[in-house]
Amino acid sequence: MGLIEIDRCLIDTYIKSFLGYGNRMAKYWLIGMEEGAADQFEKVYKDITAWKDNGAKEFCDILEGNNKDNCIPDVKKYFFDNPVTIQKTWNKLIRLLLCIDHDIMDLNEIREFQKHHLGKRDGNNCLIDFFPLPNVSIADWIYEGKISLKFLNNRKELIREMAPIRIQRISDKIKIYKPKVIVFYNNSPDYIKFWKQ
């Protein structure tokens, strides 16, 4: 995929507009750094194009555009397999949500919550990514040289350019939707600074 094939405006719009998965009216908002697991820009671009085709919503159902027969292996194992694989980061967030209303929980309850309630349009939670572009890890950057947007050259450029925009956008949505509880889940110094803002 060359630079000429990529819609720069679409990627810019996605980064500025897309907030996350789930119910924006939910009591519980879970705000993290970025989605994981993406190892190829082409996959990310395909997902962004699907986001546009599904209406370019600020908040989507986590399974929007996916079903048991047309999803990638990660989606299948986390939502459609029987039993589903408990995702490492979500596991901790689900435990937190479940312990609010339950005294005891087991792995089956965590699996069921992940499969049927996490990031769902009608659920009690909303998953928001501070930066909406996925990466394999904090050390990886799959976007360099893939698109001629200067702020995608490296993570430092993205943070400098987009952090103020994302802080303002998320803050505005918090004021509008007034979630009961907001959980920020990244404790690196840079992100603690963003969470305070």
C-alpha cells in the first residue's frame, strides 16, 4: 500500500473524532492509552475505512461490523469462541467492574462479561483510547513512513500534536455525558499528566 492510496483526511478525522467502544451514556468509563495488537498498518487502515463505512461514529459497539463468520482471529477468540479467551488488559478492567456489584466472581463470569457486556452499545461501560491508533506495544511504531502526516512519523510527534486535541475532546464528552466513575489505566508519568488534565 503506497502513500497515494491512503486517504490522509480520513486518518486525520479518525484520530480526532473516534473515541472508543461502548455506551457513551454508561456509568463507567475506562480510559487507556491506545489499543494493542496491531502489527501492520494495512490492517489498521482497513479498520479505519470500515469505521467510515459504518457511519464514522464517536462511540461504536466493540463488535461493530464483526460477526462470528467475518472477524479476525483476535476478535473471534475474545468474543465468539466457546469459551472465549480472557484478554489480559480487559481482565483487570472487568474484575474492577464486576467487584462493584458482586462479592464473588469466577473466570466464567469474567468470560461472560467480556463476551456480552464489555464495550457494547447497550452496556454499563465505555472503553476509550486516549490515542485511537493501535500499536503492538509502547516500543513499537507501525506508522512511520506509511502516510505523509508529519505527526505520524513517531509517537513523540503524535503526542505533541494530538494530546491537547484529545484531552479537550474527552474532557468535553465527560462534561456532556457525566459518567459516574472514570478509570484511567496507565500509570506512566506522561499519561498521569494527561489524566490530570
